[in-house]
Amino acid sequence: PGEYVLQEVGPDDLTKSVKPKQFLHIDQSECIMCEGCVDICPWKCIHMLSPESVAEAVNTDQPGVDPDDHVVFVVDEDVCTRCGLCVDRCPTGVIIMGKAGVAPRDGDAHQRDTKHGYAYGMRF
């Protein structure tokens, strides 16, 4: 007890333990603004800016710009642990967790897994 053993580590050992960084993507055009992802996040790192708050920042005097079409999600990347609870919680499947540098698979981007009679988001 209390003793340390030093081991030599080679480049092959390091590449096995390093995983590509994951990212969250939220398809805001399909979001129903239920805020389930915001509520379930244990780290409180997902923030939804309401259409009203976005309307104040967007120039609504321009023709064709409807502030109700703009919902902004902010994910604090420094706090997010990529636990995936938000992906599982999303009832419309618009939150996707993927790995940087990996192209999403072909098919319906909103295909859902069904658990306990409910549709949930999906992970790639």
C-alpha cells in the first residue's frame, strides 16, 4: 500500500486511450422547445434562449425575418461531460451526439429508439 509502480508507456498505448471528442448537434428547426434537455442536464450546461430574447437581438425590421423562427441553444462545451442524457430525453430526436471527424451515417436523421413506449433521440 502506498507504493507506485512506474511503467513505460509507448505511442501505441496512448492512441488506444485517446478518444475523439464528441459533439452535440441540435436541429433547432425541428425543436419543439419543450426544454427537456435543459431540465435533465445534471451539469446545467445547456441553455435555451427563448424566441422573445432572440427577437430583441435580431433585427425584426427586415422582411422575411420572423423572430419566432429563431431559437438558440448554447452548450457550455467546457462543462458538458457528453453523458448523453439530453439525447435520450429529447422526444423529437433532434439532439445528435457524434464524434468530430466522423460523418453521420446515412438514413433518417430523426430515426428514434423506442423505449418504454416513448420515442427518444438517437446517438451515432
